[in-house]
Amino acid sequence: MDQKTIDLLVTAAAAAREKAYVPYSGYKVGSAVLTRSGRLYTGCNIENASYTPTVCAERVAIFKAVSEGETEFMAIAVVTENGVSPCGVCRQVLAEFMPRGEVVMATTDSSRQDVMTVAELLPRAFGPDDLHHVR
Ligand code: THU
């Protein structure tokens, strides 16, 4: 991924992060995903008083895009204060929709911008191909 694409994704994810609904953890996360067709979709984490319905920023971004008819993604950014990587559940969703995609993990002050592939983050992922024989 070139630096221009990284900057585009990180800027959009940082803006989305400001919308995070986090009354319980106070931990804001923003995300932005780039479709193969060149569109950007953003997401923030959305928490819930019952805790388990909480959704991560990455899944909000991807599900918004999928609900608009997008199924092919190139790259996703996740922006947090401390530059964390996506949780295990999100990695599984990344493996579903962008198994050959890249993930930018950035801090809000852009002091860190780590890039890894989805395959590196979730090796030997269970995926759509594993169910083909039963379809
Ligand atoms: N969270 C995300 O949105 N993405 C991640 O990659 C890690 C965790 C959220 C879920 C919850 O709202 C808060 O961060 C604390 O776990």
C-alpha cells in the first residue's frame, strides 16, 4: 500500500473515531475500509449497556459497506490512541471479506502506522472455501 492510501484511510478512520459511542470503556476506535471500486466506508465502535451487543469499529465499517452492496475490499485502517490491532472476531470478518487485504494500525498522533496483511493477522483462517463442498 502506498503512503497516499495509508494517509487517506488513517484520516478517514481518525474522523470516524470521533463518533465512537463508548460510555462504558471510554476507549474510542475509528476505522475506514477501501473497496476495490475505490470507495471508502467508515466505522466507529458502538457500545451497549448490556455489553455483549458492543460492535467494533472495523466491523461497523465493513458491514456498512456490505449493506451497500460492496463485497471486495483492498485495505482497512484502525485508529486508536495506542495503535492496537483488530480483535479476533474482527480478524475473522476480515478473512471473510478481504482475505488478501492489508490492515493499517495507526495511533491518533500518527507516531505509528503499522501495516500487516490479513493472512499474517489470522493465519490458516477458516473461510468461505472451507464450505464449498457442502454447497
Ligand atoms: N474495539 C474496537 O472497536 N476495535 C478493536 O480492534 C478493539 C476493540 C472496541 C470494542 C469496545 O468498544 C472497546 O474497543 C473496548 O474493548
